[in-house]
Amino acid sequence: MANSQFQIFQSSDGGAPTLNGTSGSLIAVLDYCLTGSTTGWTRTFTSSSSGTVVRAMYQQASGSRMFFNIQDDALLTSKEARIFGFETGSSQDTGSRQFPLSGQGVPSGYGYVVTRKSTTIDATARAWIVFADTSTVYFFCITGDSAGTYTGFFFGDIYSLKGPSDAYRCIIAGRTSENAAGTGNDTIPVLSGIASVVNGHYMARTYGGGGSSITVGKHGDGVKGSTTVLAGTTQYPNGVDGTIYMAPIWVHENASSTVRGRLRGWYQICHAITNFTDGDTLNGSSTLVGRTFQLIKTNGNNGIFCLETSATVETN
């Protein structure tokens, strides 16, 4: 199995860009995180028109080599940015084979997802953290809507059970509405049953390569934790062996109840959030021996994001 390692970027880094409620601030963060030598994504273009439209297109450096376009301007407000996935990019601010499709996506049937940047339209700095490698980016930030609560988006390859022959293993996920305070519209902490989808989660095509954009779901270990959100209920630590339990997050196609693969390096913590602190690190044991992890607490569903930090992130 091939492995990779996420680079970690955060707002506390020396020289890191400021994320806030002004036009273009998220593009500045993504440039900082994705276009350097360690992650290698390509920004194929940036557009600006009289300071009112700011968009950029990024292509993965490896894997399925797909694109996402981000609109980070004041078209509605600068509290959010719109994110569009494309199989191929263009020299303009669009591409071909978009996912999600117009009418399939949210908000209000449009073909994009949303990520929240700030609760205010001003220069108030917001804390952020990004985990990225050459094919996947996970973005989290504290918008100020709810104290200490992270929201965000992700784009890039999953680890496909079909292997690298799954040419459309790219996923995009984000918020389901614009200009909405709080965390009720955040979907990245949400899980579902295998016959259901998670709104705001899309892949370019099915595992067989047919059709076009599909909505997908994701699930963890519902016996040891929640079946609907990234939260846990298992005794901490587990009484019998004194260990912390975590589970991979599986991506599934609900139409056929097919498990397609796993989110790369992202795990469900199977214990209550009260046992952990934001930024905690964990060392794996048993089947996860040699792996290290970092916790991001809290998400909008009273849960925890857990990301792998060692050079053991599975990839294909």
C-alpha cells in the first residue's frame, strides 16, 4: 500500500495569511497551503473584476488530478465562499464535468457547496487549520458563530477499495446553505446509514465510471459511537484493555449500498468529546501502531475531527 503524509498549516504559523470576512482571504490561505513545494497543487488561474469577483482554480498534484474552483467574493456576502468540483479545468473560471451539478447541489439547487469563513463581514481574524497533501485538502476554521467550534470543507481523493483504477475517486463536501449563522448547516461532521446520503457530499462519478456527479454518504462505527455524527459513546478508556478506540470513516454509494472506500487519514473518535482537548495528539496501537493523530475539537455536532499526522496516510 502506498502512503503519504499530510502537511499541517495553521493561522498561527509565522507569515500565514489572515482568514476573515473580506473578499479573497480564503484564496490567500489556499495559495499558502496548496501551491508550495510540499503539496504541489497548481493554481491554474485567478480572476478578479473590479474587486467584486474573486475566483481561483486548483488542480491536484497527484491521484485523480481533478480541479476545484472557489468563488471567494462579496457576491452575496464575504462570510462564505462557494466551491465547485470539476473533472477538467479551463482557462476561464469554469470547467467541464462539474460536481455537484446544478439542480443536484445545495444551496437552493445550485451546483456548488459552501464553506463558512466568518460570522462578520470585516477584517476580524479567524483561526484556521489545514491538512493537505498532493491529492487531498481538509480545511477547518473557527468562524466566530459558535465559540471554539470548527467548520470547513474538503476536496480530493478518497482511498478507493477499487484501487487507482477508480479514476473518479474524488470527493467534495461542504455546507448546505449560504449566509446562515451557527453550525446547523455543516455536513462534514455528519454520518449516515449505508442506504442514505449526507447532503453536501458529492463524487465525480460512480465507482464504475458511469454517469455523472453523485451524492454519497459516509459512516463510521455506529456501535461504538454515533450513527449520525462524528461523536462517540464508548467508555474512556475502554475498561478491558485501557485503550482509545477510533474507526475509519467509510464512503459509500447509497444507491447500491456499496462501500467505495475511506476518507484518507480521517477517523471517528469513539469516545465522548469531554475526554479530549482541542489539539490533543494520540499515538496508535494494535492495528494502528506507528501512526499518530491530532484532534480538532469541537465540530457543530458536539464531536471531534481526528486527522492522521504520520507518514502512514493510505493512498492510491
